[in-house]
Amino acid sequence: MSKFCPSCGEELVDTAKFCKNCGMNLETREETKNTAGTQQTATPRYEVQKVENDHKIAVILGYICAILIPLFGLIFGIYLVTRNDSDGANMHGKFIIGLALLIWFISFLLIR
């Protein structure tokens, strides 16, 4: 009979101490009985929090590099464009790429 994580529903190995999907500690869960006493549900003692990726440092470094070293600005911009748009990283990546290309174009015009 297969075991499943009470938090996320991931199929577990019989000897698992933690869920491989959500990280829930399976040893510290408490079994509680329904008032009728027929159904058991697992209640986690500690809630698992998923941490969203924060791209603030990459955005700041991207803008600085786009102005000072456009090639590195392009690299940061491409990195940020490929991130999910939960914190606006995608939008900042597009701005950084545009700024880096603009600075690069202006620098080539000034060198001539």
C-alpha cells in the first residue's frame, strides 16, 4: 500500500522521513481522529513555507552593469527575462536589455 504526503499528496516511500516534494517532516506529524472516530487525518505540527525567488539583487546589478558594462548588463537582462514574472523580474530584464543596447550604441557612436 502506498503512502502519500498529507500536505501535498506526493507519493512517498515507506521509510520516508520527509516529503521529497514539499519537505514536510513526516515524523513530527500528529494523527487526529474525527469526532466520529472513523476517519483519521494527518495534521502537520509545523507548516512548510515555500520561499519565492527574489531577484532584487540581480535587477540592481543588471541596471548598474547595463550602464557601466553593457555586455554584462545584457547577460543580467537575459537572466531576468527567463525568470517567472512573480516579482516583475521579466519586465526589468527587458528594460535592462534595452538600456544595455542603447548604451552600447551610444558608445559606438562616440568612438567614431
